[in-house]
Amino acid sequence: MKIIASYNIKGGVGKTTTAINLATALAATGQRTLLIDLDPQGNASTALGAPHASGQPSVYDVIEGRKRIAEVKCTCPDFDNLDVVPASIDLSGAELEVADMADRNSLLKNAVDEFLA
């Protein structure tokens, strides 16, 4: 198992495109793949056919501790072995909501560890 992150604060540098292409390439070669969309715009979710309207289960619920990854992930219609944890505009409020939490930097890591266990 490998964990790969595509991260950059600057917009327009290809983070979403890179993540989508990498996830689909891995899935196309038979690898079980999980893409976690962390952009409130949800463009990776849209590209991979994951429903992500406001109010639907998403990575926001995972970060807030209301749901587990297994409860919010959905399978990409084009690849049976590619799952997507969708993001929605709801995610834009998460930063303020978790700001005072002592373990805020490990919320997603803990959720991923639990999912992989």
C-alpha cells in the first residue's frame, strides 16, 4: 500500500488533474485505489462521477467525525476498483470548525488509518 498526496496552496497548478490521472491510471492497471477529494469545489468528485451535492455524505463528515470513510466513499462508475471520498462546498467550513481541536492535524490521517485497518 502507498499513500500519495498532491498538494500545493497555489491554485491552477494541476493538483486535481494530477490526482485524477494518477488514480485512474492506477485503477486501470488493476490497483485498488482510493481518491480523497479535499477541494470544496469537488472537481475530482465530479470528474470521477461521485455525487457531491451540499448535504450529501462527504469527506467533510469524515473530518468532523460524523462518518467513516467506508460510509461515504463511492465507486467510480468507470473503474470498479477506484473509490472516491467526495468533497462538497460544505468542506469550506471545516477549517474553522476544527481550528480549536487539539488533534486537528491528524483527523484525516486517523480516519484513513481506521479505514485501512
